[in-house]
Amino acid sequence: MESFVQLRWPTLFLFALILLWRADGYMVDITYVNSAVAKGAVCLDGSPPAYHFSPGFGSGANSWFVQLEGGAWCNDVTSCLDRKNTRLGSSKAMVKQVAFSGVLSNKPATNPDFYNWNKVRVRYCDGSSFTGDVEAVDPATNLHFRGGRIFQAVMEELLAKGMNKADKALLSGCSAGALAAILQCDKYRSLLPASATVKCFADAGYFVNAKDITGASRIQAFFSDVAKTHGSAKNLPSSCTSRLSPGLCFFPENVVQGIRTPLFILNAAYDSWQIKNILAPGSADPHGTWRDCKTDIKKCSASQLQTMQGYRDGFLKAFAALGSSTDRGFFINSCYAHCQAGVQETWLAAGSPLLDGTTIAKAVGDWFTGRKGFQTIDCPYPCDKTCHNRIFE
């Protein structure tokens, strides 16, 4: 079966991205939650969870922006062992500093609504979107499936750092972290003061239950295995698990109707990770006919673009489950992209993506502060000339 273990960005592209983050952002040290080990709240390899924290200041001293890191999932012992000794399975393998940019920027010009907040990036090392909780540890593998405990332990540490006095708070995430922000949204709200304004913001986390180009439901089977391997059921929204099997509750379309906390969805309708891994995974394309198309959307044939338009139609049908309540916001553009808030060039900069003449930063900021709602879906590709379409080497 096709592996969804992680997004393998080419080395040169990743290096260029790191340079971009360093140029536009600032470096923040890692903090290990050593007290979590006694609670069994540990990474796949048993090491303590970790996060990066930048204190708030001025008017943002009691406001909190918490971002959950992404990195796909592991669905069985083999794929989790593949991650165990990497940054996605062990805090021992994590870099000591990361760059805060985009939505984590500390400059009012590049992040006007959140620049002076307390900002946290929670590292991802469990492979289950922070949902796992299996007590038993097989001594042969020493794998710990404890993502749900990690979320709780890190939140407890942040509450002790002052988040318990928050007046404003926003739980966010990218990719698998964005899915976690959706799944944990109401739980996060329950941890904060009743008087606080608490909302959730998911960047590229609206994964849809779609069939691949052969008609197989690989992603549905994959999430079913994730839920079973990690014991995720107890940490998925009960409004979903009371109706559906746990694996189906990894799909936002089955969860969002039951979420009570205000929620903003940022997603590309042609999400590059979903196109590469759900629609046309390598296992469904043994002859590589989709390879060039997945590398660069401009290289897609007419028939491939037609298939991708069909994927967009399915995405929008699944997305309709979000509803149009005034506490919901969404920015759905027609770019070939994945995660657009964490990099300055797509969050807020000259030439950033626009919908209705509005940047992602302004749309999210207007929605959170209540200045103005934002619920906009782009026209189909290739109509949007403001896109920063991903090109893979």
C-alpha cells in the first residue's frame, strides 16, 4: 500500500524554504516537556514531547496562538518504526531551533493581528494527529502510541505558563497538525477560561474521503489503520464516533458539524499533498503517468486536469459539511499548494494569494477579531493568477 508516512520534500527545495524562513522570521529555541514522561505522554520512541515558545508582549501578553506541527501519519508498526528515530518520532532527532514566520511572525507589518501574542509551535512526534493512546508497549519495537496524552501534557504545561489566564486563544496547525486542530478544537476550548475568546484555524487539514485514480479507497483504509494502531477512538470527537467507525472520524467532513467552537478553514481545492497521495499515489500509478503532473500542475494533460477538476468538485461537496454559520470562516483558493499560513510569502507579503482582494492574513484576522466574516471559495484552476503553485523537483 502507498505510504502516507511523510511528505518528502526535495532537499534543495527544503533548503531554500529554510533560507526563506530565516530571512523573514526569527529563531525560537526548543523546550522539552520532561515532566510528561512520567505520564506516559511520549513520542513514538519514548522520548519527551517538545515545543517552541515565543512569549507575548504588550497588548498580546495574555493572548495565545498555538500551532500544531504537521507531518502525515503512520498506520502500522512498520511505518511507525520508519519514523521512530526521525524528528517525526523522536524529540532526540529534532533541531534545537525553528524559524517563526508567517502567522508566527513577531512583526506588525507582516502579522498585524497576532504579532505580539504568545506563540507556540508544538512538535509532532506521534504519527496520529495527537489522538493515540495505547497503554501497552511491545518490548520488541518499543513503540509508544501516545499522541492524545502528548496533546494533554503540552496543554497542561502551557496553562501553567499563563495560558490559563488567556483572554484570546487560537489553536492552529498545518496538514496533519491542522487536522489535529479540528479534532481537538472543542477540547482546547474546554481548557481555557470561559471568558476567553477561543477559536480554531486549520491550514491544509481538510482531507477528504476520495477514491484514487483506480477507484480504490486507499485513504479510507489508511485512516482506519491509523485509528486501530494508535487506539485513537477515545480522543476523536464523540459526536462522530457515536455514529461512525473511528477511521472515518479522521475526515473533517464527518466531524465539523459537531464542533461547537468557531472554526476557520484555509485550504487549496487542489491541495498538492492530497493530489499526490490521495488522488494519484504511486501505488495507483505504477507507470508514472502522473509523475510530471504531480510535480508541476502546468505539466498536467487535459485529461489529468479534468480528473483534478473532478477532485475539486468532490472536495467542495465534502467541504459543504462545514456549513455557513457566521462563526465559520473559510478561504478556499484554487492553487496547487499545501499549508499557506506558515510562510511569509503566502501569509502576508507583496504578491501573496488573494481572494476577493484579501490576503490570507487579513481574512483570518478579520474573522478572529470579529471585524468582518470571510467565507470565499475560488473559481476553478487556472483562473486565480495570485496563486503560489508548488513545484516539486
